[in-house]
Amino acid sequence: MTTTIELLGKRCRHQETALDERQIAEYLAAANGWALQDGKITRTFAFKNYHDTLAFVNAIAYVFHVEDHHPELVVTYNRCVVKFDTHSVNNGHGGISENDFICAAKVDEIFRQAAH
């Protein structure tokens, strides 16, 4: 099983095949707070105000740009919901790939650092 530390050391790369249900379950077991919902891995991050929420969004946006892997974001006053899937896998039909978990681990690390 891949650990969060290993995921933090990886970079997103082109992937053609989605993870299967067993692989997704293994990655989710190591991914704190993430869940499979409507075909995407999803996590909600809570903040004390809008300023902190937007600071987080700006920080994670840089990661998405560098990794060239972009999630769906739902931003409200004190919450940010991050939803990952990979549109290009399975001949363009989409699914979950390792790239989703790589970026999820990096988002978690930014959140962890911001909380300290």
C-alpha cells in the first residue's frame, strides 16, 4: 500500500487506466478524511473565516498548476470542498487515478501546515 509520505514525493504523470475499486479502497485507507463520493474522491476543509478559506484555495491552486491536475472546488465563507477525478483515464470516460491521491496528499499537507 502506498503511504502519504510516498505520495508527497511523487509527481502527477499521464495515466490511461483508472484505479479499480480495490486500489481506490487501499488509497482511501491511507488518505485522512477523503471519501469516494459520486465517482470522485472528496474532502471538506473547514476554516474560521473567508480570508483563511481563500488563502488555502490560493495555496492549493499553485499545487494544481504545478502538477497540471485540477480538481473541482466548492468555496464558501468558511469551507472548501475539494473533489478529484481524472477525466483522461479509461479512454476519456474518467475515473480515479493515482494522480488524484498524489494531489490529495499535497492538499492535506498544505492544510496541516496552515493549521500550525
